[in-house]
Amino acid sequence: MSAAGTTQGTGDRVPRKARRIAAELPELGGIRHVEANPPSPTAWWVAIGTVLLFTVVISLGTGGIVGALVLIPAWAVIGWIILGYLGAEKVVVLDRGLLIGSFAPFLRPRVVPFDRFEVSSITAVRPGWKLAGMLRGRTRLTTGRTAVWAWNGVSFVAAMGPVAQRSYVDAAGTFRAEEPERRERVVWWFGTWRQPDRLVGALESALVDLGHPVAGLPQHVLPMVRISGNAADATTQLPRLVAALERRS
């Protein structure tokens, strides 16, 4: 197990914000893995094509190609900002919990300690955005932000965690014992255009090191389940999530 504040840094690059938050929350231990959701190659090509299309349209409408070309840098900056914010979603796996959410400027992820985590619920699905419709009536909240390029999803059931900020964590008592019946369990999911193998493997490694009997987790949840989006199929297509939501504390 890593010492608090250290990083192993598998997966994607460890952002400075993740290092800073991990240092603020030593209860979670060190960073083991980072799974990012950067724009896919298709997303970049669509963005470039859109800029070129607007350039041609403006050029034809005004008759001045120079004026249209002058706008390209401004459009490029706008596109980079939009894609950057949409692609700033990350899951940071630490020794004793997760940071999940946006690492974009002015935003902070949420904390999901593993002691609030239904380890048997981990499920890999495609497309992840259909989870909300399938689990309607079984959970009040399904939390997960994603982008149009992120169809693959890793989901799990856990108690709602606070924003990853020292003052919020202390106020919410995230790392103190809490009566199980007072925990509101929700479905979390993280969307990406990549295959979820690395994230599932990182979750397995962290949970096994904490003593949870989840060795061989990838064999249970991979390959991804293609879900229909119909609530009637939830029990057969999402048995791990449904069982965790229906399990009494």
C-alpha cells in the first residue's frame, strides 16, 4: 500500500490538481491510477472540420478569405476550451478511495471512500448514459457526467460523497463511522471512449490490497455488457448493480 501523499501514477498523467487534493486528504492514501476521459480522435476531427466549415461559409458570404482566416485562432481557442472542460472528467484511484468528477479549472471532483463502496457492484457497460433510464425507481440518483464521445462506462454503487475539499470532508464526516441506514446509496458511472480494462484492473488491485475478496474482478465484469436502456432488462443486464441497490444494509 502506498504511503499517503506518494504516487504510483499508472494510467494517464497525474494532474497537479489530483496531487494537491490527495495531499489535502491523507486519509485516502496515495495515488495508484488515473483514468482520464480526453476527447477521442473523432471528436478532434469533428472540431477541426467545424472550424474549417465556418471558415468557408464566412469566406463565401463576405467574399473575403482573409477576414475568415483571422477568426480561426479565436475559434480554435473556443473549441479547445469546450473540449478541455468536457474532457476533464477523471477517476483517480487512491489506496482507500476514489476521486471522481471534473478536474477542470474552478471545479472539484467528489470523494468516494472505499468503506462506502459496494465492491460487488462494479459493472462495465456500453453505452453508459443509458444507466439512468434502466435503474429508474431503484435509485433516486445516478451520477456521472460524460461527453458525446464517451460510450463505454464503468459503474458502481456507493454512498454519496462530498466535494473533495478539506472543509467539506470534515463537515460531512466522510472518514468517520456512520450508521449504514443513513447512507444514501447511488449509482456512479464514469464514461470514456477507451476500453475500461485499466480502470477495472486498478480498482481490483486497490480493493484486494484492502482485503476485499475481489481477485479476478476483470473476469467477472469484462467484456462490457451492451445495455438496452429498458428498465425491464435491468435485472438480467445489470445484476450486480441491481443486487447492490436492493441489498439491505
